[in-house]
Amino acid sequence: MSQILIVGSGLFGAVFAHEAAEAGNKVTVIEKRNHIAGNIYTKEVDGIQVHEYGAHIFHTSNKKVWDYVHRFAEFNRYTNSPVANYKGQMYNLPFNMNTFNEMWGVKTPQEALAKINEQRQEMAGKEPRNLEEQAISLIGRDIYEKLIKGYTEKQWGRPCTELPAFIIKRLPVRLIYDNNYFNDDYQGIPIGGYTKMVEKMLDHPNITVKLNTDFFDNKEEYLKSYDKVVYTGMIDKFFDYKLGELEYRSLRFETEEKNVGNYQGNAVINYTDAETPYTRVIEHKYFEFGKGDKDKTIITREYPADWHRGDEPYYPVNNDCNNQLYAKYAELAKKQDKVIFGGRLGQYKYYNMDQVIEAALNAVHNEFGD
């Protein structure tokens, strides 16, 4: 039996903790926040499960992962169908026949394709040098200007002409009337919220959870005291930024209760113009089909932000420069025999939830076998 410390109670940490405990190890999970579940934490307000750190919709084509999460939660049939608001004009997402009809009045796939191909001609014979040119080469100027440019510039905090083309290698274009954002086989949200799901993962006699506990307050002591440490925080911070800072994007959330039963009529509306300072507004009750207080609703505006030390990091900025720096940190990580680095921050990788779970299960397999 090993003594294992898990740093962070998000998905990677919770899955690893559960599996390690099932394998007979004594597991301690420490979490610097005052709650479990990391960024997928949900909190009930007015009978509504509020996604405290932005919208999280579970989707996967990996049946093993889908079956795994069903051990801890029942999922509803929520389908992600966001709407884009560009200066008051509403467009369905992802780009599909509804979008093209709203944009150009076209009614058939042939008409839509002809319009897209006509607009792509602007980049004919040219190699895209940046995100703007890449987007126009894929979808044309109208959709780029109205539905990509402002949103992307807010997200990344810089002009599309200064962003690398590889960020959008492809764009989903559907010549059918279908607003389902994801192509995955399975999709939904845990009934009762993600926090309940993570609670079940951590509800094991071999697991102890300590909240409001920062790894860095006693880092050396923790590394000495445990047989294995699973670290899900920022990899550059673990090494005291000694090779330099990796770049992250942060987010700021503005949540409010409204005394109306229905504020915007959809779970997610993206604001794609440059003038609106936030990227999207989430109306949480529609993740559960309007469940909750019929006279109240909870909305959250999401503002992208530059990251500075002390801020919460949300997204790694996986450009060439950062990836090269991460590779150097990954070499240092290999020399840490006791430490497993996991999750978005520990592996400096943009993971979806199903990918985090798969990576955690793989890490467990590598450590303990089947």
C-alpha cells in the first residue's frame, strides 16, 4: 500500500484518486480552493445548477470514458446548440444551413456552397499567413467578419492578423440544418451537476480530502512524506518558473440572479462583435431544460483576460514559443521520480473533459497496471 498525494480535486485528480484508492492505496487529496471539482464545480442556486467557472458540456466518442462517468452520475440529453449575437443579429452555430440562410438567405446546400466558394476566392492561390487569412480561406469574409473575428480577438487578446494560422486548421461547416455543435456519439450534463459526480469519485474509505490547502505552503514536506505525488497545477509554477513563465489565458465571470424566468432563451449565446466586452452569456437553467425556480434565472457573462501571476489560469497558449518552453519543463518533470504531472495545467495542453479522464486512466494504468 502506497501513500499518495493528489494536488487538485479537478477531473484528473479525482479520477486518479478514485482508481488509486480502489487499488488499495491510501490517498490524500489537497485542494487550495474551498470546494472540490476544480473548474467543473457546480453550485445550486434557486434550484439551478450554476457552472461557476464557465459552461461545461460533456461530449465524447470514447465509449470507455462514457461508461466510466456513468458509474458516478446519470447524464441528461443536453445538446450544445449555441447562438451567436452579432450587433443584435442572431445566427445559429456551428456554421450550418441555418447560419447560411440567416447570413445570405440561401436555402439549398448548393447555394450555400456556391456563396462560400465565391467568398473564399479572395485567398485563391495565397498561403494563409495568419488566422484572419486562414479563416477567409476556409469560410469567406462574411462569416469571418461577423462570427469569428471579434470573438477570437477577445478570446486571445490580440488581433487575428497577429495570431498564427494553425489555431484554426479547419472550421466545422455543415451543409445541413443541424445546430448540434458537437459531432461526438455521446453528449450530456450530469443530472444534479458536476460537483455531485466528483463527490462520488472521492467518496471512498481510502480517500481523505483537505480543502483550503495550498501545496506550495509545504511543497518540500509533501514531496518527502508521500510515496507518490500527482500534481495537477501549473508545471512552470512547480519548478518556480526557473525556465521562464508559460503563457495562459484567464477568465473573469460576472454572475447575477435575474427576477425573470427566462432571460435569453438559450443556455449559451456568444457575442461575436468586438464592441461587447464579454464573449458569451450563459443562462444556466437551460443546461437542465429550464429546471429550477420558474420566476428566477441565473446568468453569467464571461470576460477573457490576460493572465498574470496570482490569477486563475484557464487555457494554455499553445503557440510554438510556449510549446518549446513547455518541452523543457517536461524534461525536468521526467526527472521527478515521485511526481506525476496531469491535467491541462500539469501537461500544458488544451484538454476536453473526456480527454482529461482518458489521460488520468492511462496514468493510473501506467502506475498500477490493470
